[in-house]
Amino acid sequence: MPRSALTGSRIRERRLMAGIRQGDLARAVGISPSYLNLIEHNRRRIGGKLIRDIARVLAVEPSVLTEGAEAALLDTLREAAAGSDDAMRELDRLEEFVGRFPGWAGLLADLRRRAMDLEHSIEVLSDRMTHDPLLSASLHEVLSTVTAIRSTAAILVETRDLDPEWRERFHRNMAEESARLADSAESLVRYLDEASSAEFSATTPQEEVESWLRDRGFHVDELETAPAADPGAIIAGAGRLQSAAARAMAHRYLKRYRRDAVQMPLAPFRDAAVACGVDPAALSRRFGATLAAVFRRLAALPAGDMDAEIGLVACDGSGTLTFRKPVDGFPLPRYSGACPLWPLYQALSRPMVPLRATVEIGSRAPRRFLTYAICEPGLPGGFDGPQVLEAAMLILPEQAIPPQHAEIVQEIGTSCRICPRGDCAARREPSIMAEVF
């Protein structure tokens, strides 16, 4: 039996070692105990988000469940060796090294994982610090208040014969501005403390919606089993949607989700996607749906239905991101202006022209992805209203790349500030990671 077929057995073994009941594990990852039982007896395939969720509950790396502990260690060390010419020359002795020095091998693998986590944190922090509107507003508030205090202090120091009434007024202004500065600084420090981890809490309505959808696996089962269900009732029970703007955005999303679900019912669509190898054009013809609708439907499939996780990103005509479903290894910025979005923006400049590209994300262990992108115009204001553009990009794992497209690769980074590609002709600024790579 191939190693990949034993994933269910490894899950059962790890669950028993951790002393976790089958029903408890199933509830923790959002599936039924009967479905988990089928998985543990190797009667259902598993991958994507579901395998990561199970690994998180069992406190192990996902690769430990899919390939076994030793294979996971070897894979991690191979990835680490990809950044060193000297190590690559000795790659054929890797298994000998792991066998003779398992402790040192484990230490190197741990260091590799920590380095990857830190790089991911740098990516997220760089993106946030550069574009975060709340951070920009807070800093502007602090600088404005400091400037006001400095101006008032200069008047008090430089004007010797200032009228007592005006002096008192300036003193009062300084006291009020100082209190405002203290409040602004406290709010800023609190915000930065909350944002100290790689995964930030939602601070905008769009982030509230994305956080809510992420918790659901980007799948709304209520609209699959009952397409006539009221989106408002679903939103009413969503505790993460705190603001009225977030609830309004979620309502629009669910209405479109419901239309897609009616046009492309879950079971037939899933079977067709598996049969055609996730070919958006074939699915579009099969169900009479637009490519963008097919993209959305693929991204909304339940975790574990496909061999690998499927990502999606969308933007409006200004290039502003309106939807993000990221996948491992393909960093999606919270804001626009990053290399991974190039295929998306290329589609935006060519409405109704479908684009397919194989991209390679630059890192110490480069990974390739297959992307499909399309830009479709809409007329929400009626026939005589303005045309509104929306572009969407589907992200598929490397195994989905057709052989004829495997050699035509577009090299991209994350963003110029942290990109390891030193010979990029489109670089806007030096990378702060230059010495690291």
C-alpha cells in the first residue's frame, strides 16, 4: 500500500496516542464522526485544510500524517538544503545523516521551520506596516498632536510679553493636546501589541468577513442544503461580524454564493471538477456559468473534497482586493501592489480574456502554482450605467499544472521589500532580506 494511502491509519494512531476520542476530534475540525471513521479506515481521501486542521488538533506537522515522521523530516531537510549549494552537493547522503544523527537532523528541521515562520511573520508585518489604514491614521494623529504641542510651546517660549489671558489659554491647549497625545499613543501601543502575531485580528469590515469565512472553511453549508435560506438569518448568528458594514458585505457575498449554488449544485459540480481535473473552461461549459462564477464555486468546495486546497483572490477596477482565500506557499497580501497579484492585474487590463500562468514563488524553497485569471465587466447601474470591472484569479497547486505548461514559468516574489530575487528587472526598492538570502 502506498504511503499516502495510510494517512487515515496515521491519524488514528496519533489520535489514540493523544488520548482524544474520535467524536471529539471530529467536532474540533468540523466534520461528522462517521466521516472521520471512514478517513481513519482509509476509505476517504483527505487533504488541504482538513488535514492541517486535524494535524493542529493532534499537535503534529501535517506531513507527519501524510508521509510519516521520517519522511517529513527528510522533506524538511531537503527544503532547507535548496538554499545552499554545498548542502545540495551532499543531498544524496541525507538519509545516511538522518539515520546516524537523528537528534541533529531534528534540530536542523526545527530551525528550518522556525526560519520559515519568521519569514512569514516578516511578510505579514511588512504588508501591514506599509498599507494598514488604521496604523496610518494612528500615526497621523500622533504626529498632528505632537506638532500642535510643539507650536504652542514655541509661542510660550519665544513671546516674552504674552498677555496672561492668552498664556493661560495656551497652557490649557497644551494640557488638552498632551492628554490627546497620551490617549493616541496608548491606543497605538495597544494596537501594535494585538498585532504582534502573524495572524491579525480583523480591523476592517472586509477583514471581519474574511475571518468569518475562514472559520467556516469558505463554505456555507446552509445555502448548499437549502438554497432558499435567508442570508440575513445566517449573518444574525455570525458573532465575528460586529460592524454594520461587515454584515452588509457578508449579505452581498451570501446572495452571490446562493446564486452560484443554485446554478452549480454541490454534488454534481464536485463530481465534474474531479472528472475534468479542475478545468474551469470545461466546468463553465458544463454548467453554463461564467468563469468567475466557476472560480468562486471551486474555492467554496468543502475541505477534503479535492486533493489539494484551492485559493482565490479578487479585485475591483481600481486594483483594490475585494476577496482573499489564501493557500499555503502562495502569499496573498492584505492590500494591493504585490508580485503574486500580477496575473490578476494582467487580467484586469484585458477584460474577458482568460489568462493562464504557471508562477514560481521566490523563496529558499521555490514553489510553483497554476493560476487562472479572468476580468468580467458588470452593469450594476443598468444598461446606461457605468461599467464596473471585477477580476478574479484561481490558484491551484503544482500537481494541477499541465505538462505543456510546466516549462513556461513566470517568476514572482512576495513584495520588493522582502523578495529574495536579486536580478528582478521590475524591483522598486532593495530587499531588507538581502543579507538573509
